[in-house]
Amino acid sequence: MTMCILAHFFLVRLQLRLGDKAPALTLPQVKLLLTGVLPKRGFDREWVLEVLGYRQRRNHAAYLSHRKRRLGLLDRSEQ
């Protein structure tokens, strides 16, 4: 979220600095421009499985943490 805010701030400042010289690009135009300019990342099976496993472990840890907190709040409300 912070990176999005910083990127938006940068673009607004750039547009203010350039004034009428700044092109009014639409989102699809920016997407097309970035697709053409940025290098494509190659995905291999091992990397995808590693990232998927990492995210599943993190999601499960978050689930347990939230569950533990909820149960703790319930225990306190019953006392």
C-alpha cells in the first residue's frame, strides 16, 4: 500500500512539474507500455511450488494467530 501511495505521489508531482507537456495516459496505455518495456519473468515449477508453500504456511500461521486471539477474547468476556 505504501509503495502505491509513493508511486501515485511521484506521478502527481511529475505531472505538476511537467504541466501540459505530461501525456494523459490511460491505465490500459500504461499497462501496454510497461508490458513492452519491462522484462518478462520466467516461472519454473519449483519456484511456483516454493512460493505457494510459503504463502500457505503464512496463511495457516495467521489463521492460528487470529483463532487464538478470538478464543482469548471469548475467555475474557466469559469471566
